[in-house]
Amino acid sequence: MSACPQHPASARLGVSYRTPGPGRLEDRAGRQVQQEDTRNVAQVQHLENQPQRTCIGCRQKGPRSELLRLVSGGSGSSAVVVDERRRMAGRGAWLHPSEKCLALAVKRRAFGRALNGATGTADVERRIMAGTKAVDTPVAAATTVQPESGSEN
């Protein structure tokens, strides 16, 4: 601890100022904080600041990264399309990728209200069923894949 160079009277008054050593950080109260702690705090704050969206099926809010974005098919089509990259133009609706939320959205006729009359949900059903089957079905260990290098011919 040392006296502040800008305030020489601080040494007489018993006020001391600390400068953290290399690799050390201090918070505003003067407590030493390790570098790893600050990264964890930053990660937690990042998770808290994620955009929230409401599922049209269950009406629960969740982080945007956990929901599927749905858009109207466009060009006069009444189909609902899953926007995998979340970049398609137009109004979007959000849905949890679960059969339960899909069934609730169909029952409540939420697609038509959220996407201005779009009702064809075949693409959404296909996407959700493919996601649940991939999680539930174990991978067969006996299947082999042939190389596609073209050198075998």
C-alpha cells in the first residue's frame, strides 16, 4: 500500500491506495478478484441478456436460441416454413421444438393468428419429428460407410 502521489496529505491522514499486482484485478470495494471469476460473471451476464421470445404453443418465454423461428411461405402460399438461419424476411413466430408445443399451437390455431393466415404446418411437423427421432433413436453400430473418394474404380 502506498500514498496517493496526487494527494500527499493522504499519507498523514492514514488513507492508503492499493494498486493490484500483475494478473490481479480488484473490484470497486478493493477486493481482489481472479481473472477466471470475471469471465464467469461475464458469461452469466451474457446468458441473462439473451433476447427472450414467446412460444406460440405453450405461451412460455424462453431464450431465442432455444426456439424455432417460423415464417409464412410467401408468394401466396399458406405454408409455414422453419427459418433455420433466422434470417428470412417477414414476420416471424417462435415455437419450442417439441411435439407438445406443436400440438398446442395447432389446437389453439396459433399459426394463423401469428403469421396472417398461414396454416400449412407440414414442414414444421417434419422438422420437429426429425429432431425427436434423432434424439430417441440409437445409432446402429453395425452400419459401415463406403468412402467416396473415387479411387476405388
